[in-house]
Amino acid sequence: MRGGQARPMVSVRPRLRRRDGPEWRRVLLRGGIVLGLILLTLALYWFDRAGLQDNIDGEISFVDVLYFTMITVTTVGYGDIVPVTDRARLFDTFLVTPIRLFVWLIFLGTAYELLFRNVWEQWRMGRIQSHLHDHIVVVGFGISGAEAVTELLRSGVPPQHIVVIDSSPAAAAAAAEHGVAVLEGDGTRNTTLEAVRIDRAKCLAVTAGRDDTSILIVLTARGLAPRLPISVVVRAEDNEPLARQAGANTVINPASLAGLLLAGSAHGPHIAEYMADLAAIGGDVLMRERAVAAGEIGQPLSAIRTGLGLRVTRGEETFGFWTEGAALLREGDQIIEIVPRPRPAREVPPGDG
């Protein structure tokens, strides 16, 4: 919490659930239920066959009862066999009609699940994918992933420009509460990353919780998008070189970052506070990276007017503000600068009121 304001928390209603079985198994189960209901109806009709009348030959055989059961359950009804006693009609009204409705509900539910829902989901995914350009992909919606999404939203990134991937249904549901696009799947698989159009993404943030999984995600994403900026969180210092070899541009170690803040606080009471201020979207200042402007070419980094210039990246080289490389800005340079956090028009800076 900074400045007396608490950050929004993600709340998920706990649900006890198991992984669904294969689709064919669910279809067989429903088919078995339908068959059981039909056999029950057949047995009841056979027991009360005296209440039925055959208008063709006047006799009710087992084949007639089977035939009448099927045309009744399927609501066809040709009128050649009809119930004639009050008991048979009441039986058809209060027992067979509910069975008939239940059978149809099972049929419709199965058809929806196997056909209509898949078609609908494919259509929805197609629409979402068609609008995915320069979006931010976050793989893993644990503590770090949730904080990253929250900070992005607070910084003004529209929810439709953020895509979250997580294999946990609970985590996917929590991410959906933020209004972002969510894909419940395995981020290590090519098909999952292709589904979120990783090749058209602005950047990828990986925080899978396990270093081996995170590194595999980075490796998979790098194969699909060679130029994509990738940031990854790893917890073991030994895995940082592996993450860079896999293709990560930025490797973040929470323990190392905490160590930096602690070390900074040892050298001055306000250093760690300022470093945290830089990292937080809600701080008084922001660290920003941008391309050099046309009017800044040929000038030193210290001459920029948009903020406090710290570093210049030129191809594969990096120059600090104190080096000769930063004394003359060139076309194509990337500038890292510190700028004041934009304030709403109604917000008055301390000391101005």
C-alpha cells in the first residue's frame, strides 16, 4: 500500500471441482440414462398394457408396447395405439410426460455441448483473435501475474489489450473479473500461444510459478515470435542464465529485487522508497522507455526536456548518461528516462493548495 491507498484485491469464490472426464464418456453416460428411462417406460407400459388399445388388430403384443413406447417418448404419436383407460391416461400424464421432457432435455443438452457450444466458442475466439494487435500477454495469474495485470490497468492499458493464460480454472476466473481476455490452457504449448496471436503481441510476461515451466514457455514463445520482447520471473539465481538463453529479454528474480531494496535502504533511508516509487505505477514518478524524437537527434541525453534521461540503448550497446555514447543522440536510439506521474486535472500536488 502506498500513499494511503490499498490496491484492489482479486476475490474468487472457492469452488470444489474435479477435472471433467473425456467427452465420449459423458456422452455414453447420458445415452445410458436415456436408455434406462426408455426401458422404465417400456416396463410400465407392459405392466399396464390392458389400458392400451390397438386400432389395427385389437391385440397388444410386446412389439406393440415397444413400438408405442418409442413413438410416445419421441412425441411422434400416429394414433394407431392409444390409452383408453383412466389409469393409462393418468400414467401417461404424470409419469411418461416428465420422462419424455427429461429425455429431450438430455438430447438438447448433448447437442448444445457437442455442436452449438463449440461453434459459439470458436466464433467468439475468432472475433477476439481478429482484434489482437500490439496486446500484452501474461502467462500465469498467481500473485505476480495478478499484480502485473493490476498495475497495467492502473497505468491506463485497456483491458481488451491484455490477454491472460493460465491452466487453473480458478485463476482464469479471477483474471476474467478484471475484464481482460482469458485463455484457460497450457502456456508451454504452441497451440495455446498461437491462439492468443503471440506473433502480433506487444510483449510477453511470464510468471508461471515454476522456473522450469517459465523457461519452457519462454523457449516456446521465442520460437513463434523471434522479435517479441519477453520478460520472465525466475526464483533461482542459477536459472537466470537459462532463461536468457531461452530467449528472455528481461529476467526478474524477486529475491534479488528484494535484496536490492534492502541494500539500498542500508545506504540511505530514502533510497529503497524511491526505487519502489519508480517501480510502482501509482508512485510520484515513472520510468519510461521511448524512441528518440527527431528534434533530439544530435543533442546530448542531458538536453532532453521530457524527463530525466538515464540511459541510451543503441542496437546491442547501452550507454549511461555519464558516458560519451550519451553525449550525442542518434536516430533509432531508445531512451530510458524518469518522468513525473501524470495527475488527473482535479488532483492538486502537495503544497500547491
